[in-house]
Amino acid sequence: MPPAAPSMVVTGMGAWCAGAGDVPSLWRNAVEGKVSLEVRSLARVPTSIAVYAAASPHFSPSDQRLVRGADRSASLALAAVREAWKQSAPPAELDRRRVGVFIGTSRGPVGLNDYNSHHPAKRPSAALYSTLSSIAGIVAGSIRAEGCALMLSATCASGAAALHQALQTLRSGALDIAVVGGVDAPLVDSLLEQMVLAGITSSRTTPDALRPFDRHRCGTVIGEGAAFLVLETAPFAQARGAVILGEVAAVALRCQSSQRAGLDPDGRLIQEVIRASLAEADLQSRDIDLLHLHGTATRMNDASEGRAMRAVFGTAKEQPHAWASKAITGHTLGASSLFQVVLTLEALRHGVIPRTVNCTEPDPDCSLRLNTASPISLPLRSGLCSTSGFWGNYSSIIIRRNSV
């Protein structure tokens, strides 16, 4: 029998998004139900929409030079990775050739590319910074990683795809540390206009614009942000005396090639990817204590996700407690799954399930054991993060409380 693969543990976390410039602030906002959105008017579409906009990070002079000329997504990523890397506290003698960077994004440097398309005077640096790889390159440069610097894109499951690739590379023995992130900065008029015309965005501009699984939900609210993890094999982390925050037990991906923007109403592929992650983690559905749902607050996505959970976990009474957090972060596209992982790790560490903000009248069609009241304090061992995206991309990530 082959030896069991080593556990993959998290030693650092970082986040930058609307209303939160670090993980403790993000967790506090989630527990308190603090919503930080703003209203923007679009130039070419006669409407105003709600968005979740992050504050601009404040950088040291050296970091300012790193992101000068780069897209806003690179700045958000740099802010989040600085927090995660500092918390991980890697040793000074670390072999940088064994540190890799894996970042997921849906839209990449969309703001810079939009700027270049509308301004006749081009900046020569745009030849570098308009590439998808610029984001990973800047992050790798900031921590002097020399193992690899990869960008992956799988729409809203992009962060999960990056995590999956990082796990496989660590398991191969090629790296000791993987810095894994998800980032998007999509608050660009041309992109927001596309979302409005596609009927995806919320018709509300009030703080309750994004209402996951609510009977009266009316669309999602786009947000910007970056979430990062520092991931290591358990033996390496233990040998260097790192503080272990939790364990990534499984990452499963699936693609429904027959779908572009739509979802199977019964969530067949969501069911399949969840079962695949349970098998990878050697767990049963009853072993999951918390479901962290995608919860975009669109009619179709929420209904499909709810039916999938019912098929895998049973009736609402039989299911684990469920939670959706996008009313706090906004829909951060390719960063979504990594924000879910960061917040799930915090929930497991604190033994608290925050309420699903803005869900005041749960849709019975979704049939979930959704926490919509006050935060629940419970001993939590494991959580599952479910994410769905355009072009039929699905992911399921299982996180465990530190057991090593």
C-alpha cells in the first residue's frame, strides 16, 4: 500500500476587499454583518448599480515601485500577500527556488487593458503589465519566490483552480511552500455594463442589494478583492515550527462543457464535485460541519446550489449548518473561492458560524439549513466551500481544523 500523502496545511492568510484590509477585520465584519457597498453611475448604460469597492492599499516605497504601471488587481494581490507572508513567518534561510506562486483570476488586468483601449497615448510598460502573468510576477517578486509564478483562470472557480494546482505541485515534492491567491478588480465601466446587460446584477442599490438565497433576491453585486493563503506540507511546517491555522483536505474541480452562463437546475455537477471532494478527503457527508455556499443571490445559481445540497446532504434538518458571505465581500469573481476558504478557516478556528446577511426570508425552493439569525457558536471540525462559475466551472474545497 503506498504511503499516505502528507497533509497540506495553511500557515498564513491575507485579504483585501471592501471594508476590510486584513483577515481579522474581514472576520469581524462577517460576524457583525457589516456591509460596505457604494453606488456607481455607468456612462453608457442609463442606470446606477451597487458595487463593493476596496480601499486603495498604502505601500512602502519599494512596493510602490513594484506596482507602478500595473493593474489595480496587482495592488490588491500585493496587499493581501504581504499579510499572509508575514503571518506565515518563513525562515530567513528559506530556499526561494522551492517557493511557488499560484494565483487565480477571472478577468486579470481588465482595468489596465480597458484604459489602454480608450487612450491613444500608450505607455510602453503596458506591454508587460497588461499580461495575465504580471500579477503572479509582481507577487513572486515581492516575496522573492523563484519556484514558479503561475496564473490560472476558471471564471469564479479560478481561486480553487490555483489551490488545486498548488496542492498537486506540493505533493510532487517540487516545492516546500506554495503561495496561493485569488484576485479580481472588475469595477471597470465596460465590464460592469456587460454584467448589467446580461441581467446578472442586482436591481437594488441599498445595503441589502445582495440577498443570498432570499425569496426576493434580485441579482448579485460585483466586488473587488484579493485573498491569499500560504500552504505547506505538514512535515515542512512542523519542522520549521510554523503556527498551523488549518488543513486543506481536498480540492475537486469539474467542468460542465454544455453550459456557458447557465446552470443545470438540479445542480448535477455541483453534486458530483462535492462527492469527489468528499472521496478525496476520505469523508462522508455527515462529517461536514459547515457549508460555505457560493450564494451569488441570482435566481438560478442559488436555486441550483440549494438543490445540489439537498441531493448530497439530505433535507434541511439533516444538512450541516450553511452560510453565504457575499453580502460582506461582494461577488469577487475569481477570488470568490479563496475568500470562502479564508472565512471558513476563521469559522473553524473560532467555532462560530456567522449569519447570512440580507437573507431575511429564505426561499423554500433552496431548502437549506441556512443561518439567517445571529452567529452560532459550535465546535467545528470541517467545512466545505462550494463555488460555481461561467463556462460550467465548479469547485468544492474541504477545509479541516488543525489536526496535525
